[in-house]
Amino acid sequence: MPLTIFDVKGVPGARRERIETAVVAGAKHLPEPYEGWIAADPFRRGVRLLITGAHGFQREVGFAIDEEPAVITQLVRATLDE
């Protein structure tokens, strides 16, 4: 699995699985393993995703807590392809 989610904090259970699945789908194309942490962002009324990898790789992605899974997948993919 190219992206392993280690923790999900502050995201309601009903949305947690949907968000985690969309994030992992956005990273399926990666050639090496990466790590992710998902947390609610109460100040922006959304969710923040931190992705880390080899050689100091670190990216953050933010999106609304009720964002469509397809949009989350696209945001993750675009961020990783930067």
C-alpha cells in the first residue's frame, strides 16, 4: 500500500472511513511508501491531511469535512504530483 494512514483525530466516525478511503485512493499511483495523518481543523471547519515520505518529503492538504470523496482524491493526487 503506497499510503498508510496512521491516525485520524477529531473526524466523526460517519465521515472517517469515507475520508480515509478517498485519501488512500489518491495515493495509489505512488511508487514508494508514504505515511499520512488526518485531523479535524476546527479553525477552518475542515480537515487537514499531513503526508510524509522519504528524504524529508512533507505535504499538507486541506479540505471541507463534507467534501465529496472524488474531490478529496483529486486534491491528494494533485498535491503529491507537485
